Amino acid sequence: MQTLRIKTDGLTQQVLVSGPDDGPLVILIHGFPELAISWRAQVEALGAAGYRALAPDMRGYGGTDRPERREDHTILHLVGDMVDLVRSQGREHAFVVGHDWGAPVAWHCALIRPDMFRAVAALSVPFQPRIPKAPPTELMRALSKRLGLGDFYINQFQAEDAHLEFEADVAGALKRAFYSYDGATPQARRSNGFQSNGQTFLTAVGDDVTLPPWMSEAHFDEYVAAFTGSGFRGPLDWYRCIDLNWKLTAAFQDTRVTVPSAFLVGSSDPVRAYAGQHEAGLKNWATDLRRQMEIDGAGHWVQQERPGQVNAFLLEFLASL
């Protein structure tokens, strides 16, 4: 594997790369709070299988440029970055894979540019259709009130200074995030996304957290160093753009993902508590859904918790194309 810096339109992206220059192009999109290195096992496996695998640090993260304006982190910017990455390789087509926040980006790559992104695989987060009646944060507040579970973390992230809590203790914040969404964490201590009694995404976890079994100290130090340098403002701006995304994607209301697709989720992924409702109807929105798989006992960080199974899933799906 190599780490390259690739200049695209208005952005320089740091990218983890493996595989032959002329291999079929596969782009892997990470989520929050992750980096390209979360795909290390997949980049290696795909490259060894003859694919040209690229995993970028996404806009606002790690070694990639960090735009100052919040409104420069919309879903259209993120899809545009992936289009530019394909073009930077002299290509017209690619397969796209996304995890966590990267999954909605991957779904929208396939939704908006099916001519370029010929297939999509998503981990943890299924395609979530646009709901026309109200912006997402308004619907989330109504859901929180109806369930009586407290504040939903995405609503808390809308605050202008929400990123400062993460930056005050980068190592502590990352450790809490990884612990509270991991499959090895006792179920009672996994996050359900809602915080009560004035708690936040971080304080709700507690102090006695440990690194997940799959996370070495050296690997964790890579995350800490990267986020110490780049901060959390950009990553949280992704969340702070979700209502703007809702406005910008009105033209795609009721549009289906028509390219071949696949979806994988861990059985113990806490995100299923709020995004899992879309799993059952996924085939209605991804009309060429070819495989839907659950990995028993895996949590949210599925490609790092179960790299062998995820590699096999992706390679089988890509080979079928």
C-alpha cells in the first residue's frame, strides 16, 4: 500500500492506495470518527485480488484539505470529491463502498451518478430515502420527544461548538466513540444514540472505557495523531449540513438506486437502533440489491472487527459483477 496526495478540483485528498494501475477501480469511503486507515485490510485484500483500491481521508479529515465553511461539507460536495477522485485516475467508471457516514455518500454516488459508479456496497447504514414532510433534525427532535429517550446525538452535534468537546481530549473522545459502538462492548453499555439527563455523546459513555479487541495501541495512536492535527470541526460539519442536504436533494425525491448493490451490517451494531428501520425495505429503494448480509456478533466498526468476513463479502460481490 502507498499513501498518496492527489489534487482534485479545489481539494487535495490524502489517499491510501493498493493494486495494479489498470485494475478495476474501487473507492472506499470511511465514516465518523474514522480515516482511510479504517479500510487498511480491505485495501490490501482488494489490491491483492487485482483491483485498484483507493481509500481517501474524506473532506475535513486527516491529511485531506479542510474547508473552513460549514456549507462546503454537503452531500453534493462529498459526492463531487469522489467523482473528482475517479477522474484523477483517468477513469470513467468505479465501484464504490461506504461505511457509516461513508455509506450515505456511497449510496448518493450511485443515486446521482449511476453512469460513473456502476455498483455500490454499503456497510452499517442502509439507503435512507428522503422524507419530504420536514427537515431531518426536526423529525429527529420529534422522535426523541415521542420516545422520551432524551436528545439524539445528531441534534446535539448541530451546536456551533459541539466539536470542542471532542478536541478537549482527543484520545478520550475517540476511545469513548469506538468503545460505545463496538460489538465486544457489553450490550448495556453500547450507545443507542440518545442522551438523557443533560449528557452528551461522550459523557454518556463513562470514563472506564477500553480499546476494542481489534484496536492495537499503535493503530489507535494513528487516529489520535490525525485528529489532533485536523480537529473535529470538519467531521461535525457533515452532521451540521444534514438539513441543507435535505434541501439540496429535493430534485432526487423518490429516486431509486438502480445499479447493483449489496449491504452488510453487524448484528450488534448500535446504529441499527435508529437506521435499522430501513433495512427491511432496502430492496424497494435499491432495486438491484444482490446481497444483504448480517455478521453475527459484530458491532459498528465491522470492517475492522471482522476484516476477513468483510473482505470475502466485498470480493464475492465485486466478482459477481
